[in-house]
Amino acid sequence: MQNEMTMTPDTQQGIVGKICSVRDLLDRVPHDVVALIARLSIAAVFWRSGQTKVDGWQVTDSAVYLFENEYRLPLVDPWLAAHAAAFAEHLFPLLLVIGFASRLSALALFGMTAVIEIFVYPDAWPTHGTWAVCLLVIIAGGPGRASIDHLIACHFGACRAPR
């Protein structure tokens, strides 16, 4: 097996060229695809969490109990926190799936993620970091062309060229 010391310039250029070709190929992954996957996957995470807090249209007593005893957010009444979380964990994922008010929805869920990380489960930062990255893709880059936001932007003549 050759090492860097015994490689000829032609061999090194060939390897560098192949690496650059792979990099260039990966650079062609459209933001639209990345954004759609980010929207759908993070929406599923929060939707499922919201489903654990409700029975039909009612927030469960067990959800309120968790906010009273385990989550214990400062300055927020547990009953109100449980209801607000259940509402947010259903509304914002739905908006992300259809791609409406996507950046605002992602920002709201990013805020929830920060609260969960700081006040509830600070040791779960690897999970929350993963959520944050999905949300930041949407916040920073938008929801992509497969969204109502894109259709609205195009209607008002503010379409962006795909990246």
C-alpha cells in the first residue's frame, strides 16, 4: 500500500481529483430535498410528543402531572405549560409538513428545544442538537420549493432560484 511519501504527483492528483469529484457531486444535493426531509422528520418528532399529551381533544392529567413534577419550568403554571406545549407540538409540526409559515414554526420549535435543553433535560444535548440542526436548516435556508411558502413567494414575485 502506498503512503503519501511514496506517491507520485500524478497519483496524488488522481486521489485529490476523485475526492473533489465526490465533493462536487455532494454539493449538488438540492436544498429543497434537505429542507423537505428536515421539515418532515422534525415535525414527526414534535407531533409524536404532542400525541403523548392528549386524549382526543383533551390534555391528559398525566401531561399536567409531568409539568408539575418532572419538567417544572420556572415562572410558568404547569397546567398552562402542558396545554401550551400540547398545542404547539401539534400546530407547528402541521405547519412544517405543509410548508406554511415554516421559518416561524421552526423558530418556535427551536425555542421549545432550547427550553427543554436548558430547563428539563440538559444531559440530552445530543438529541436536542440534532433537532436544532433540522430546525436551523429551515430557519436559515427556508422550507424549499415543496412548500406553500414557496408558492406564496412566487405569487408575489419573490421566488428564489434553487440552490
